[in-house]
Amino acid sequence: MSWNQGNNPSSFEDVNGEMLALQGDLTDEQAQATLGKFLFHNPGLLLSLFCDIEIYAFQEIMLRGWLWNDYNLAVLCRGASKSYSCAIICILWALMNPNTRIIILSFSFRSSRSILEQIEKFVTSKNAPILKNCFPDKLSKKTDEWVWKLPNGATIKCLPLGDGSNLRGQRADFLCIDERNFISEQVIKEVILPFLASNSNVKEYLKTKEIEDEKIKRGEIKEEDRTILKESVKVLHLSSAGYKFEDMYKQYEDWINKINDEKRNDGISYFVARVGWEALPSNLLNEKNVKEAKDTMSEVLFNKEYGAIFASDSGGYFKISKMHECTVKDGDSPTLELYGDKKSEYVVAIDVALSGAEDADYFAIVVSKIIKREDGKKIPLIIHSYAVAGGDLKEHILYFYYILKNFNVVYIAIDASQGDNVEFLNSAVQSKLFQDAHIHLEDIDCDFKKDNFNDHPAEIKKSYSLTTGKIVQKQPFLSPWQRAANEYLQAAFDHKWVLFGSKICGSPEATRKYMNMDISILKGHKFFEDMSALDCMEQQDAWINMTKTECALIEVSTTELGTMQWRLPRSLRQTTGPNRVRKDLYSALLLNVWASKLFIESQGVEIQTGPQDFPYFGF
């Protein structure tokens, strides 16, 4: 672990030395001020005394950096307690700064709420009565904001980000941005940073400016001699390491350069912390697990996840940089969709998993829209996805029904490697939902086990019938097909034969379009029962990120028999629990892109009609 002070205006006072040098008696007012100053510079002691929270040395170093500096960025490795530390700094800042306004934002409302939930755990702890007295009121939990008000006038608030149009008028003195790497630079600049526009020093600034304007006119001072007032705002960005072609790395480099710029004189202090696994205490991260990860992960992935090192690209079979190039820029069209255009054609791919356990595979669905590029080539645009583990069969059928009712689905592909798909499709078609809606689905008469994939488009053309519902491709995940499909997906990323829609919440127009959407049909699904339309938008944005992340983790290997396999790294395959890493959205994407290719090619096939055995001649 190293420390570089750089050219920062923050001053590090030897407060503990001052305390030791104190002599004589202090008035009550002096004692209160001295104690406040002492605890501010010793946050670990304050947390231990008042909050029953014990922290590690690296956490105290970070907390001091965040307390003393204006603009802060923390890039932390897996297991470094990102959200935990964020909750702590919010408590400290609210206690020490009366009337301060703290706003917590993340790429999803659910993620930002988790930080306030952590604060709630601290406050309601049986061993923290003093902290409880500082938070006498209950946490207010509304659908569009969570707020905690303190008796000293301070507030801690988390809000849904969306496209930002619903956040006009919000102001903050301290802004916490969690999962910074998933929020675009455009949203940061145009939506989030304006929260800080209301500076409590405005009156002082205007008065000072007026006085100095007159002095400059009289020639008493020069422009460069103007007083620089200390900003009364604080920003904290939290994230894991990403890739060097992403926005956050540019910000990381810019702030490092500002810290090291000896000529900078803007009065703003910056603090950047990058914490890898080697800087963590041995009892915080299981070294055996770290060693296992290092032995089985690619070097690029291990350095990014555990070393907090920014990567030039992913080290897996699919390059994350290529997927980034295939993604429509946030704010541009087309975006992801909650419901489709009736005139467009959509392809659905399903990776079935029916286990009810929370740590089971995802039941995954990927939906694409067939679009035409400028060169006339038809390609799939990924616009919708679904990934739920441990759900009930009826809930998965409900979501499948939702997709069929809201998108003009012309083709369906399903993983036929196991028997689950038969149970799912039969149960869906025979369900009351499908029967009442007269939805009928049949298999296409095509041998998808064959290795000669060039025959498939013609066979699909002969059997396919949208009118009768004969649109289902049951695809076994056999080794020859896996190789062909993965190689095609890799080429699709290279040549932009597949695109990903931009985030819904990155587009004001798309957000307004779906904000008042009726999602009551999904209330019968446990995963969506407490969700608003905005929550559903944020979830779609999160799932599309998850899809690309899963793809970037995939590695190819060869068995002793020469069979190629596309799998997660061994260390990730061995993870357990509800939050374990999975690859089911990758599988659904793989199937969707392949199925879209076959569907598009089948539409261009001309069926040759041979001569009749008994020709009829009319006279």
C-alpha cells in the first residue's frame, strides 16, 4: 500500500498531538469543539464508541481521505466492502455536518437502497444505542425515494436515477455514486453533477467577486489574484475496476493527473484510492479462494476482479471491447424495450432452468428485434432479457406470456439439451393464460442435431408457419453446434452482425415512453411484485450489462478427447450461493443470435417446386 499526497490543498493536521499538548481547563463550548475535532480526525474511534462498528486500517485510511477531500474515487477489489464503507461515510458526514444533504445514486434504485438498508442495520443494532439516538425517526421508504432525516437537520436520501428527468430540483452537498462504472459519462455530467449546483457559499462568492471586480478595475490586483473560495460540496464515486476504453478510466486518469499537477491552483482537493486484494487484511478475504481464483482465472480477469487493475480488454473468448462497439451509445436510439413495435419482428431464445433453489441456474430469456443496417443486411438487435433463479414454473410461464403479448414474436429457439424445455413448453401451452389467449406453439420440422447447418434454413422455410404457431426451434447444445454457434457469435461481435440497444434510463424519450406502462400483469411474479415501471427499466439495463459481462467471462478449452468447451473459469464455476456467477444469459444470447441468423436466412430461401407426378392438362 502506498500514499501519494500530490498537489492537494488539504491539510493534515496533527490533531492527536494538539490534544496531548492541551493544558488547563476548557469551557463546555471549547470541550465540545475539541471533542468534535478529535473524533473527526479519528473516525475509527468515533465508530467504535458511538456506533459499535469496528473497521480495518485500510478502511480508516479511505474514510479519512473521503472526509478531508472534495472529489473522491475508490476503485476496490472484490471483497473490499464497497457498500459497507459507503454506508459508514454517510453516517459520519451526516452526524458531523448539520443540515447537510446527502444523496446516494446508483445504476439502479435497488442498488442505492441497499446502502440505506446497511445504514438501517447499523442504527438498529442492539449494541449501538448512541447511534440510535442520533437517528430517532424511522427510515421513510417511498416508491420513488428513501429518506432518513436526523434531528440536526441532515438528510440521507437515495433516489432512482432513471434518465434524470424526474430528479429536477434535487440538491446535494454530498453526492455518493455507487457502481460508477455502470453509469455513463453523459448521465454523470448532464444529470448527476447539476445536483451540486446549489452551493451554500453563493452569497459569499458574489460579495467577494463584486469587491475584487472593483479592485481589478482600479489595478490593485490582477485576475490571477482572485480569491478561491473552498467548495462546500463533496463527491464520492465507488466502483470495481473496469476497462480502459470506458468512461470511468478516463476520469480515474484525469483525477490522478490533477493530484500530480504541481501548477494546479483551483483550490479543489482530490482523493483516489485503488485497493487490491493484497492490501486487505488476511481475515477479510479468504486467501485460499484467492489462490484458487488466481490459478484458474485468466490473468486479465484476476487482475481486474482481485487486483483492482483496469484492463485493456477482457481475456476471454469474447472481447468486451467488441461488445462495447456493438452497443448503441446511451442517449441514442434504438434503446432496450419493455414492449415492442407491432410492425417489427422479434426472435426469442430461452435457456430453461426449473430448479426452485435460489442458487440454481437462471431461467434466461433474450429477445432480439430484426433490423436492417444501412448496407441492407438484416441483423438482430438485442432489446430485452430476463434472468431469474429459483422462480416457480408458473412465474416463468407468466413472463414468457408477457413477452409474447408485448412483442410481435415470429421465431422462438429453446435449449433442448435437457428435458426441462419439454416440461416448460408443454406447461406453457396448456396453461390457462395461453389457452385463453389462444396461443399455440409447435416445433419446426427440422433435424437441428445435424452437423450440416447449411441445410437448416431451407428446412425451416418448408415447415415454418407463423399462422399455426409452428415457430419453435428446439436446439440441442451438441459439441459441433456449440463450436459453430460460438465462432459465429465471435464473428458477429467483430463485424457488428449483432447490436445491443442503449439503456432505457439513458434516454429521456424512452424513459417517458415506458414510465406509465401498465405492468400489473407481472404482479403475479414474485420477482416483480414490488417493482414500478422505472424499476423494470433499470432491471433491463442491468440485465443487458450482465449479459455482456457473462460473455466476457467465457473461456474456451479442449478436453482430452479433443472436444472444445465454452465455460466460465473454474474458480467461478465453484462459487456458491444466490449471488454466484452464472452464464445463462450468455447461453440465451448465443442461441438467439444463431436462431436469428437461421430465421433471416430462411426468409431468403426460394422453395423449388418440382414437376407434378400426374400433370393435369386442360382442354
